[in-house]
Amino acid sequence: MLSLAGIEDVEMLRAMGAVAAFVHVQQCSGKATLNLLYAMAAGLDNKNILSLSAAEKGVLNRDVEDFRDLLRAHQNPECGLPS
């Protein structure tokens, strides 16, 4: 799923961060679930997904919404930025 969104390796994932990568994968495939977000975030922190607390998942969920809001606020059709 990541490679279909152009995320080719761990370095690219680290550079984007789990939240931006998750939103990008959702935009490209429409099939990403929150488990992907949690797995990427946990993996980037060298944790097991099962070790993420409800509070950590809540922060990630809010970060995704904030990131989407930021994209919408800065959308410029003339520049071709994603919605």
C-alpha cells in the first residue's frame, strides 16, 4: 500500500512522518485504515502496535484531522495542491 502511494522506503516514511504518510496513502488508495496509521507510528518509534495506548491513538487521530485541516486551508487550485 505504501509503495502504491510512492513511499518507497523507511527513510521516505521517516521524512514524511506517520500522519502525513497515512493521509497521502488514503488520498492515493482510499483504503488505508487507522491500523496502518498506528502501525507506522509505532514502527517509527520502534514499538509494537499493541503497545500504543488509547491516549497515543487519540493524539494520532487528532493529528490526522489537524493535518487534513491544514491541507484544506492551504489548498490552492492554481498550484495543484491536494485537497
